[in-house]
Amino acid sequence: MKETPFEAFHRGLVHVHADLRGRLSAILSRIEASETTGTDRAIASFCSELENHHHAEAAFIFPAFRAAGRLRSFDVAFLDARDAEHVDIHRLCLEMRDASRAHRRDVLSTKAWRASLLRLGGELQYLSLPHFAIEESTLTAAHVAEMMTARELAAMHRDMGRHWNDR
């Protein structure tokens, strides 16, 4: 049976979230083991991927849901709450990236680097894991199909491809 566009959307969302969860867990394991080599790059790469994912949601996906005009009051509150969480998650990711870079510049000792990154990474997990889970459980294929048509979903993907750097 052929996958619907809504099923593909949900599968993609779950895949990206699984990748982000796994990468953050691997980074925290490296930090716990005091592995400084390559950790800075891993954190920068993770932050870039997380920022890209949230950019897609904030600049294209959530506005497309809103523009389709089929949202219930729950959906409006859901999207507003996720937008607010993106701000806090983004801030923590940048703080983690900056703390890692400070160690590379010898501004932080390895002990301070480790403590700072474990604290920030723990906070990031605390915010992002439930954030990912509620997006996955709410933005199911069936629910997205209630929020927009397949044509609107395809238009959102086209818009994202054409205007990624414009927004």
C-alpha cells in the first residue's frame, strides 16, 4: 500500500526527532567520558540540524497549518506552545555550542567544560525530549490531514524548497 503524503510527513518528523535525540545522547556520553576531541564539532553539527528543523517548523510548517484555516482552538494553542519552546531550546543549544567553543579557546578548563556542557545538555534534553514527543503524538498523519489538504501540504513543501533562504 502506497504511503500517503500525511504518513510521509509524520514519518519524516519522527525520523528527524529520533536522529536529534540520538545525537544529543551521544554527545552527552562523550562529555561524560571527558572526550574533548571532536565534541565541539558534534555539538555544532547537532545545533545546526536542530536549528534547521525548527526553522522548517517556524517558517514553513506551522504557518502553513495556520494558513489552511482548519485549526481548532487546541491546534492554535499547540502551535503557539511549540513556538515558545523553540525559543528556549534554541537558547540552550547556542549556550551549549558557545561553552564548547570556550573550552577549545582554553577559556574553560576541562572540568568546567564538562560540568557546563552536562548541565546545558541535561537542560536541553529536559526541554527537547517532551517537545519532540508531543509533536510526534499530536502531528499524526490523521491529524495533519484534518489540518490541511494534501495539495496544501505539497504546496508547503514546494514553498520550503523554493524559499528556504528567504525566511
